[in-house]
Amino acid sequence: MDEEVNVKLAIYMERLDNYIQSQTALNESICRNLDNIQEDLAEVRTWRSKIYGIKSGMIALALLILHTSAVMGSFIAILRWWDK
């Protein structure tokens, strides 16, 4: 009976060791994947901030062109009115 218990205990311990090894490998794999995701997320945030910067620049340029057109149009209208 002691031999049977020892055999079952040895089998249990071997299975437990295999389980621990597989869980350790799984945890390491998950950690590596999370690190990769964090790096990719940082890169996406960088690109997003660049795109927002470009978008803001384009809006500012459009407003500048619109304002310049309005000022020049007003100036031309005043000159034409003055010549009459």
C-alpha cells in the first residue's frame, strides 16, 4: 500500500511540475505579448499626435488664407470706393 501511495504521489508531483512549467511558459509569453502591445500602443500614440499636429496646422493655414482673402478683398473694395 505504501508503494501505491508513493507511486501516486510521484505521478501527482510530476503532473504538478509539468503544470507549473507550462504556466510559467504561458506567463512569460503573456508578458512578452503585453510588452509588444505597449510598444505598439506608444507608436500609435506618437503617430496620432503627429496627425493631430498636421490637422491643426492645416486648419490654421486655412484660417490664415481665409483671413488674408477677407482683408485683401476689403482693401480692394475700399480702393475702388475711394476712386469713385
